Amino acid sequence: MKKLYFIICILLVSATPTMAQSSGEAKALLEEVYSNVKSYDNIVIDFKYVLNNKEAGINQETRGNVSLEGEKYAADLFGAQQIFDGTKVYTIVPENKEVTIEDKSQDENALTPAKMLTFYREDHNYEIGELKTIEGKKIQYVKLTPMDTDSETKSILLGVDAETKNIYQVIEKGQNGTTTTYTVNSFKTDQPLSKTLFTFDEKKYEDDGYYIIKN
């Protein structure tokens, strides 16, 4: 269930004046997005996930959702739930009646749900892309390219709602030909979240017959 770390998914300069201007415009837009994200008490997102690799004959579509409050999150994707309470990550798979408990990820490069709206601020080159109208919304795309030449990611297109300055879409293209797309269906902020949303009740799952794995 490591995919849940990437929701969910899952988001510096050039020598030429034109590209430098493009990079500067992209940076200014992304800073607006970052300021927005940091101004909210919490964020609740419902999204569509599409994984496509034509050569391998793979095309998967599903929906997911994630609630974020600071570094904490509660996500639902691929038939599993994941909770991060600030210290430990709990992955709950109802189909297998199994729970895995892990300490906070030590991989600083892991794109956790808590980072999904701010990942673009580091370790990427970026330039302004197309402005498209999608379902009545003007979406400004920014192209990001990892600085790490060994990255499994070839490029990322980050679509920003030009009016709200919130992220609308993330399109990640892998070196292996796989394209992963996250499209936001609903972006709500400062919601009245349950006080127990980011809390894992181990006894409840034990009483329910779940097998609990502690790593």
C-alpha cells in the first residue's frame, strides 16, 4: 500500500531571457499556491486517479479522497485507508482485515499526502505552460522537471486554477512510459473535521478481528 504515500497523488532557471521570464512567472504562481495552502486550517480533497501505460496495456481509474491538517492526514484510495497522526502511519485494508503500523517515513523524498500540495517548491526546474479552459475553469499549467537525473519521474504538469490559485490537476510522466493523473473534483477548506479523524483506535480493530502488523 505504499502507493498511498503518493496520492493521492500525488506536485530553476534557464540561460535564455525568454525561459528566465517563464521560470519567474511559474515561480510567482507557485508561491501564490503555497501561500494559499498554508493559510487554510485544513483541506479536504476528492479526486480522480488515472494510471495509464499504453505499451503495457494498463489503464486504471479510481476515485479517492484525503483530509489534511498540518502534517496529519487521513486518506482513502485503492480500497484502503491511511492515517498519519503526526508520528505513525496506519494503513488499514478492510478486504484483508489487516492493519500495518509504521513510524513516520524516513524517506524525505516521499510524496506523502501532507506534501502533495507543496512538493513542487524544492528539487524541480519549472517553467510556465499552457493556459486551458476545462469545465469552465481557466487552468494554468506549470511544467516541472526533477533536478535529480536518476529520478523515475520524467516530468510533471501541475495545473493551477487561475482564479482560486488552488491545485486542480497533477500529471506525472514516468521514465517507464507510465502517466499518472490526479484531477481534483472537490477542494474544500476549513471544514468542521471530527476530533478523532487523525486518531487510530487499535483496540477497536483488534476487537474487530484485524491482524495488526507493527514495523
